[in-house]
Amino acid sequence: MSRIIVVSNRTPGKGPAAGGLAVALRKTLAEREGFWFGWSGKLVETPSIEARFEDIDGLTVAQIDLNREDHHAYYAGFSNSILWPSFHLRLDLATIEAHWYEGYRRVNSQFARALLPQLKPDDIIWVHDYHLIPLATELRNLDVRNRIGFYLHIPFPTTDALYAIPHHGELMRDLSRYDLVGMQANRDVAAFTEFAEHQTPSTLSGSPLESVDFGRTEVAAFPIGSDPDAFAKLAVSSAANKMLKRMERAMGEQELILGVDRLDYSKGLPQRVEAYEKLLANNARFRRLVHLLQIAPPSRDSIKEYQETSDTLDAMCGRVMGRFAEPDWSPLTYVKRAYGQPSLAGLYRLARVGLVTPLRDGMNLVAHEYVGSQDPEDPGVLVLSRFAGAAEIFDDAILVNPFDTDETAEALRMALDMPLDERKQRWTTLMAAARKHSVDNWSKNYLDRLAPATPRDSSGTRD
Ligand code: F6P
């Protein structure tokens, strides 16, 4: 069987905090003698082009260092100040600096040059996410004819938002150098198709004057998931139970509403707090009987828009506290820190409501983890944004428009009032969907689809 080479910006770290993707791919990589390639996390003046190999808890990881200026242009610049906001339809939050694009391509070229000596002709290369869109082009330019797949973990933008991205024509041409482009949701494939069908040379910036031919690239939805049964086990483990008991004592009679998100403007956190404020304002009976716990570990905090989101959230949580707290009751707890999976599983299990309301999200795995962690005899209710990829598979959640905070407040009320029978009924369907879309099935489906692709020559043409 061919080896699998996984490539992503960050590689999995040591220890039990590893995410679902790492856990799922670890098995595949071990069986198929592959490795995971990415940035080491180190910034140096003149990085070596040679990758360092390391065994991390049985997973073979190959890493390279990056130059500080290049990394800034590639990561904080082009990837997270242009691609991220544009793909999430937040053009108002994009900052464009023309020189970032060169750094973005330089890092992709460095990844390709470091990978090249490690490749065998039959290897299957699986590239992950928006940081590495040009990687196939850089590899094909080095005459790599292997099967190369790309998976986009974030949403694909609408055509208008795509046009706002400098060099979008080149980026789309880069996508056409992959054999398989996987996306999270059908809506992403539809947005891609809309672009592919309506592009004309005049709409493509930064690209030679001809439209992009996607004829050799398959594009399809492969919704990612978690391992819901592993979460079910974890949620009753002693580590999870420790957190659950601790919280149960703190909560007393109150029902817990839980949000867990990176502190990112795409997650809709200010709107979420506003919806909670409206719940308390419109339904005095819930005061003292509910508590919102929002866990939001800081993310990408060198970027101004992330700092501003953090400031906004500080102010809003303060406002809700000032408005509703009493000397012996506080309506919410806001924690800017990350927790390990066992503690989260305990919190998910205790929470009567899992509040997952991003303004736009590729999938949202918190929704999957929340479902997996529930007690089948007394499950909680998932309140889910219709703009998360997860909404396509979790139609038994209460789906909300997160921009409409009245609607979200009403969904919270419904969730808190929902009778046990209906909770069980909805959860049974949600759990079946989480199992069907487990991360194991996801990687298997994706790799099964990529495996039969035939080799290409360096121009990208199939043999
Ligand atoms: O899901 C999108 C993503 O950018 C992943 O690629 C990444 O692992 C995660 O969000 C966290 O982002 P960052 O690596 O920028 O902290």
C-alpha cells in the first residue's frame, strides 16, 4: 500500500491534548509508514532546507524551521489577515499588504523543497488547509508526479469574496494542480462550482490571461467529524468526572449553557453573549437558574482584529455581569484559557445546552464533541448556527441564525424548556449522524477517493 504523507502548517504535538485529526491520522500513518510534515514552531534567521524527523508518541513527524519575516508574511499576513477573513466573508476585517503574497509563496516553496528528497514515487501526499494552497504547484514545478490531495478545513468563499483576494486567479490555478480537493460542506462545493463556471480571464487577478481548467481536479464534500464514541467513553472517565463533579457542586440548581471556541471573530462570541443577555432580559424566571460558561482560548493574538474581538468580549461580559449579577449569583463565567479533552468532555456532559453559534465555520468539531459526550439517559440540547458546516449533518439540533440574537435567545429558551423525551429523540439522531461522519470515516473516504488518481506530468497533465 502507498505511504501517506500528511502536510499541514502545524504538526501534532506531544501528549493527550492531540486533536481528533491527529488521533485519526496517527493510525493511518502508522499502518502505511507515512509521516506528518510541517513547521516546527521555530523561527530562525536562515532555516535549513533539511527536514528533521522525530517520533512523537509513535507518530513520525518531519519538521522545518522558518525565517521570521517569511513566517509573518505567510501566517499572520497572507493566511490569517487575507485568506481567513475573506473565506469567512469578513472582508471588512481583511488587511491587505501586497508583499505578504511573496512570503506566502516562499514558505510554500520551502515546504516543497524540503519534502522533495523525502518522497517516493508512489507516495500519496495529503495537504491540509489554506496556508498551503500553492503547495501542489510548487511540488509539480519540482517534477513531483505523485497523487496530491488538498483538504480545506475552512469554508470556501463566495465568488465576490474570492475576487477581493489579491492573486485569487493564481490561487485557483494552484487548486487545479491537485488531484482531489476536499471541502467540508455541500455549500462550499456549490460556491466553488459557481466560481469555476463563471470565471472569465478578466475576473482572474494575478493569473495568466486564460481561465483555470479544473478538468483534472475532482472537487467534493468530505465533512470532517470527531470520534464520538471516544468522547462518550472519555466523558465518563475519572478525569472528566472530576471536572463534572467540581462543576456540579459549583452549579447547584443552575443549568449550564456551554460555549467552547478559539477566541476568533468568526465564532460569533459577542452575538452569543448578547443573545444570552436577551434570554435573561426576556425571561426573568431563568435568573439564578442558568449559567453561561464560555471557554475561549486566545488565538492569533498578534493580529489587531483578534485583539479587538477580545476587548469587545471583555466589555460585553462585563456589561452582562453588571446588569444581572447579584452578590450571590453570577450569570456567566468567561475563561480565556484552553482545557484538555477530558475536562471538556466532563463539561460537555454536564451542560444542558451546547451553544455553538459561529457566524461562519468550516465544520465546527465542538458540536460533534458535545453530541458524543452526552448521557443517553439525560442528554443536553445542541443549539447550532446554520452557518457552520455541521448544520448540514446535524439537522436535529436547534438551528439558529447567529446574527439574529433574538432568535438565538428564543432557541436558548426552547433548549432549556425542552422535555426529556424530545431531548432523547433529537440526541439519538444527532449521535447517529456524528458516528456516520466520524473522523475515521472521513479520512478513509477521502483517501479511498484520492488513491485511484493517475500520476501527472510536471505541467499537471495526467499520463
Ligand atoms: O481550522 C482552521 C485552522 O486554521 C486549522 O488549520 C488550525 O489547526 C486551527 O484553525 C488553529 O489555528 P492556528 O493554527 O492559527 O492557531
